[in-house]
Amino acid sequence: LQYPPAPDFAQPGLVFHGTRDDVVPARRSEDYAAGHPNVQLRLLDSDHSLTDVIETIWAESEIFLR
């Protein structure tokens, strides 16, 4: 209870979420991104760990950070 339920920030953000995540539903990230115009959400065909899409994450992070 000492922390807000979701971070709020003004700088650009990039969020990756697996569509097959069985721990945190992708809808949570969709709702968050919908309320934060500075956030880009990338839904990936992966699970909670995203370990099978590391190359995609690196490639898209590089583009985002340029």
C-alpha cells in the first residue's frame, strides 16, 4: 500500500507484454498504455518471461532509443 498501483511518468516509454502471459493479463498493459499517451505498447506472441522474443525486444528498443 505504500506504492502507487502503477507508475506515472512523463517521458516516453516502451512496454513489452506477452499475449500468452498467464501471470499478468495483457489487458493490464493495454489499459495502462491507453491512459498514457507517452507509452508505446508492443504485444508480443510470448509468455510472461518474454525470453523467446529477446531479439525482437532488443531491435525495437534500439529503434525506440534513437
